[in-house]
Amino acid sequence: MFRIAISQLTDGGRRITPEHRSTAMSVDEAVLALREHLPTVDTTAFHSEAVQRSVNRVNDFRHDVDTADGGRYRVVIAPMM
């Protein structure tokens, strides 16, 4: 199982405001949750292999994304312990 946290970045990334938290059974399910919450985000960086490599190396996967309307978000996918 994985934890998913989506936070909005403001003030040039200095302010992080939690916006959405959920869980998923797999990386693919986590990406689906991201697409549902932020439908305009490009999710090509979130392929299963890249996420799993990062989780194995540093215990989570973090990636900043931009929305079509100019919003900036940080997405964290981490295993549940």
C-alpha cells in the first residue's frame, strides 16, 4: 500500500499547503488518484518503475507538477509502514 499526499506550492515553493491525502494499493492506483485530483497535470514522470526505484532508494517519490491554470503542486507517493 502507498500513501499519496498532494500539496499546493506558493511563494516560489517556500509555502507548502497540504491539499489532498489518500491511499492506494499500487503505484498505478496512486497515479490514478493524482489524475482524479489534478486532471490537467502531465503524469509521464509517474511511471511505475520510476516511482518504485525512488521508493526503494529514499523511501518515497516526490515530484513537483504544474497545472494548466498555473498552479504548482508537490506530489509525494510513499509506502505505508
